[in-house]
Amino acid sequence: MTLEQFSNNEEQVARRYQYDDKLVLVVDFGADIADSAVDVVDGTVLAVLDGTQYEIELPDGADDAHTFIKNGVLTIEVEGDR
């Protein structure tokens, strides 16, 4: 699922920020998330929040992605040719 599809289907607040050297994708799941984990596998971000798994596809040409989640906000920093 792309970020646009994710935010439309799940009614989550999602933003995309383009900088000179990277792309940053941010999804706010809400601060009441108690248990969370996030990883990148084969160009897809897998986020598990309170037992529910979400998948977000990285843009084509993404060479490297760093992910983290804090206070229910998932941040994905993407480097490479986007």
C-alpha cells in the first residue's frame, strides 16, 4: 500500500516531506499505541501496532530507509534516487 492509499483507507494523518538529500514519510497512529515494532523488508515498511500489521511500500529507487516509531508517530527516512 502506498502512503496515499494508506492515509485514505485507514483515515490516518500521513505526510510526505521532500528535502534535498532525503524523503521523509510520517504517519500518526495516535499516542495511545502501547506496543509497536517497525522494520523494512524488501522495499516494504512493516509496522505492527497493538497487534495490527500495516505495510507501506517504499518509493521506487529507494536505496536506504531508516524507520522508527515514537509516541505513536511512525517516521520513515528514505535516501537514494526517488
